[in-house]
Amino acid sequence: MRTARARTRVRGKLNGASRQARWQAARVAEGCCAQCGKRRRHYPRLCDVCAMAVRRRNRERAGNSPWRPGGPGRPPIIRDRVRGSGSSRTARGRS
Ligand SMILES: [Zn+2]
């Protein structure tokens, strides 16, 4: 996650950064996911699986429904593959 702590934002310097932040920065620098360390494909910081999980968690927490064409916001770069399973818990009564 992007925690935006001032000491980690000094460009190129990670002296005061935590061990976790240094590990994540190293993974991002070598083209890997900042969470699981696997190879990234589409997103600048996370792999597709982790990005999808983050998106689903945030959606559940905010109580939002998945993006659909014509809706607000930019479309996700990688669409959620499973339509029914992830959104079934968050599906609220649509009238
Ligand atoms: Zn990942």
C-alpha cells in the first residue's frame, strides 16, 4: 500500500525507511510485485492477482459495486475474472 510517509519519499534514498518499505521498493525496482514478489504485468506496483485482491477489498469496505461500462471512474486495467463469486457478498438489494 502507498502509505506516503515523508521519510520514504526522498528520491532514491531509503535510509530511514522501514525494512518492509525497503523490501517493497526493491521488488518494485526489479519489476516484481511489492506484496508477493511475483512478476508484475500491468500495474506499476502490484501483480494482477494482488491488484485484483486490493480492489475487491476496497470495494467491499466501501460497499461499492464493481465498475461497469458507462459508470463513473476509469475502468480497471484488468477486469475481474469471476463475476459471481466475488460480488455475491457485496451485492446489495438492487431494485
Ligand atoms: Zn502480487
